[in-house]
Amino acid sequence: MTLTLTPTQILAGAGVLLALFVVWRFGARKARRAADAARAGARVVSLAGRVLFTGAAFMGVQWLVITHPGNPTLLLVVLGLPDLIAAHVLTRALTVTSLDTTSTRRRGGGRR
């Protein structure tokens, strides 16, 4: 069995292979972007859940201490501790200097 191809058929075959490669690379990039977006969305939902749970815990303890008065020091600590934690979190959130996504996209390792 002999296979004879014209130069036009060879170029057409190479073009189809090139097109498949380009589509494959585009799909890989699109999948990576979708995975990054899903991770970022999951981070937001996870953070929101933790914030709501912690806020509910603080509120429950504060409600318990306020409804059963008797120790003013305990009352001040229970009302002041969430303020200190919130101040710390806000200070850290407002002083971010770098993004965490830049280090994950580097190829080849090492410094640039």
C-alpha cells in the first residue's frame, strides 16, 4: 500500500495539527483561569462563613455576660476583646503590600 500526498494535503494536515494545538492551549489557559476564579470564590465564601461564625460566637458571649451582670472587669474584657481583634484584622487587611497570586504563576522557579 502506497500513500501519496500532494503538498497541499501536507500543508492542510499541518494546519489542522496546528489548529488543534492552539485550541488545546487555549482550553488549558481557560481551565486555569476558571480554576483560579473558583479558588478565589471559595476563599470568599469560606471567609464569610468564618466571619459569621466568629461574630455569632462573640455576640453570644457578650449577650451572656450583659444579661448576667455582676463583674465589671469581665464585662469590659468581653466588650473590649472583639474590638482589639477587629482592629488587628483591619490593620492587617489595609496594609497588604503584595498579592498571593503572583508567586504561583512563576515558571522555572528561582528569582527573576
